[in-house]
Amino acid sequence: MNLPKEIENFLTITGITLEFFFFFLLIYRCKIRRQPRLLPVFSVVAVIVFFILTLLLPVKATLVGYIPAYLCAFFIFSLSFPKSFRLFSISFFILTLFDSTQSFLYRTIVSLPSETTDPYVPFITVVLILIYYAVLGKRFKKDSFEIKDRIWLPYLLITIVITPAFTNYQFLISEIPVNDNMKIIGVILSGFGGFIIFILYFVLLYNINSMQDYQKKLTESVLFSDLQRKHFEELLLRDKITKKLRHDYNSDLVMLKAYLEQEEYKKATDYLDQICDSSIRIRENIYTVGNEVIDIVLNYYLAEIKKNTEIVITGNAGVCANVDDRDLTVIVSNLVKNAVDELNVTDLQTRRFYFECTNDGNTLIIRTRNTFLCKNGDRQYQGSSFSKKGGNHLGIGLSNIEETVNKYDGVFFYRKTEALFETETRLPLLSH
């Protein structure tokens, strides 16, 4: 029995919107926005769009229903417009193939008319996505099916070519009279083949991401090894100077005693200053918070900082269980490098950098604070709307931090007030 146009439109729009919502949430693993101010905007827009499409649209809302689906993806998830568009465009063709294949099998095997099944196909897809996530989805890393910028366009072209070809073939097999043998072949190729192609989309994407991740780890491993080498060379140099001071300790005491006995206090003071200068050289530029990865990054980047900068490093990071060294390197290096870039600005009058680490066994908390050059007309930002480049988008360094922290369901907060830039990173250390 055919449903009234209004009810069919309502089911179609609701089903497509839910389909894309769960696809973004459980397949792409997109993060839901934290800014509550967007929710009222989305609610108003959603109500208006649903009302227009459901009650006023003179035709079925099969294609037009993708408008609220995209609005849902953009407003609810923490995605920029370009990224949301890229994900949605590819998802459109992938889900179209999946839904079309379902509808085709219902028409050819179960002999159900499309008017009866089409409004409910997106809801079936939602159920299948939930089943997938409960059975397999949690085992994959969050970025396993991420569509990166470099592969977006080729991947989109693949879906544009394959999906229309399959859906058109499915239509021909179901609508044009053919003999039983041809129908069986069509069901196998176009029906079950559609599901196989759908799965291969993600197998291909998973392999591409795995290869890129491996190459990135290899490159960063080489860079980190170089950082380790430089750090240990610095430690060896400090140890050499320390041994030299210890070796000359008795001689220094003899000289100081001689100067004092001869009442040559000026020479004694100068000699003592020389000893202190050598001792200071041991301590300067050697920073530690009890974690090898963080120590190496701190000493590497802070070596580039200008001499007249007040640097305070406190805390004890300890062992960061279940956090990859590479991810920890990305977070700390971007935090410190951003600060060093700001502090090395020529016209900056006051230069201060504070770095604090705390580890209670459950969460690693990293706080940084640095001064920066406050220019005329500089806006003040809070939360995730701030970018050191200006505008309402994240700088590359801050984006890398947020992206890495999100992998562990952590929190990254930053703000810029007057001439001070502060960050706080909370990274869960328990298994995720």
C-alpha cells in the first residue's frame, strides 16, 4: 500500500538524515561539536527544512532529502565546511550504492515493489551500521577510514564512476524482462557484487591509511632518533663538564684558600665567578619532566629560544601508558614550537614560557603559557575558535594537536587574552 506523500517524505528525510548521522559518527568517527551555540541554529534550520520538504514539496523528497542530511553533518559534527563537504560527497555515492543494492535485492528476490521498500531502506542501513559498530567497529582505530585531503578527489572519482554504473545496471535487470538465467546472473553480479564493492571501498581506504600511517611513523621515527641523538650528545657534554669540575674541585679550593689567606678578595671573587659560570653552563638548556619523549622535545626546541627568555619547566610526566611516543611527540612539539615561534619575535618586550606536566596515572595534563606580541586590533579568542593566524579556524600546529588528542578522547583547550597565550591538554592514559 502506497503511503501518503507527506508521510513518505517524512520517512525519507528522517531515514536519510539518520543514515548520514550514524555513518559520520560510527564509520568516520567524527567528533560531535562542543559549541552549544550551534545547536539552536541547527534546530531552527532543521525544523524549517523538514516542514518545507515534508508538507510543501510537490514531489517525493528522495534527492532533496539530502539537504537536511548535510546540514546535520555540518552543524552537529566538529567539521569545517570543506571537510564536511568532502566527506558528504563521497558518502553520498557510497550510501547510494548500498541503499540501491538493498532495494534491488528486495525487488528481485523478495519481489517487493520499490514504493513499499524505499522509505524504509535508510532505516535498515542505520541498523546495519549499528550492528557493524557493535561487532567490528570498536576494533578499528578512529582514523582507519579517514578520507585525507590528498586522496579525496581520486576516491570521489572512483565512487562517481562505479556507483552510477552499478545502480543503472540494477535498474535494467529489475525493470527489463529477462530469462531466469540472466536474472540469476544479474542478481549475483549487481546485487551481491554491489555489497562487495561497498566493502571494498573501505578495504581500499583502510589499506591506504595504513600505508600512509606506516610511512609517517617511519619518517617521524627517523626524526625522533635524530632528536634523541642530539639530546644524548648534550647530556654527554654536560657529564664531561661535570667530571671536569669535580676533577678540579680540590685545586679550586686550594686557589680560593690561597687568595683569601693573602687577602686578595677581588681575585677570589673573580675566580669564584668563573667556577659559577662553568656550573651554570651545566644546568642551562637541560630540562626534564621525567619522560624521555617530552624531555627530548623540550630540550630540542627550547635550545632555539632567545637568551633573555624566562623559562619555567615543572611537573613529573612519568610513564604515559597506552600513548604512542609518536602522538606524544606531535602534541608536545607543536605546543613548544608554537610558543618558541611567538617568543622569538624581535619586537617582543617580555619573554616568558611556562610548561607544566602532571600525571596521576589516569590523565596526563600539560599546561603551557607564553607571552606574545600583541598587535593593534588583535582580537581575543577563547576555546576552539582561536587561530594564531587569525580568523575562525585552527592553525596547522593546533589542528595537529587537537586531531591527535581526539584519538584518545582527550581535551585540548587554548585561549589568547591580552598578551598571553595559554593551552591545556588532557590526555587519558588508560586503554581507549
